[in-house]
Amino acid sequence: MQLSNETSRSTLTDERGVSILARSLFKEMRTQGYSPDQIVGLSSELIELVRDDLRSGLAAE
């Protein structure tokens, strides 16, 4: 039971960390003058990279 609680806390911490990172990156990009369209473009590129990485991982299995 304790392992489950530790795992849940770790997952929650990871999710919070990702959320904080995303907000920080967004704020920094806006401060640096990036437009919302440019930020969406970056997000799309990141999603594409993750998709490709997942696909290559599946192909290796």
C-alpha cells in the first residue's frame, strides 16, 4: 500500500513539474516577443517529435 502512495505522489509531483515548466516556458517566450502563433508552432513541433519517438519505440518492440 505504501508503494502505491509513493508512486501516486511521484506522479503528482511530475505532473506539477511539467505544468510549471510549461507555464514558465510560455511566459518566457511571450516576454521574449514570440507571438501566440509561434508558440503554437513550437508546440506542434514538440508533439511531432514525441509522436516520432513513440513510433520508433513501438517499431523496436
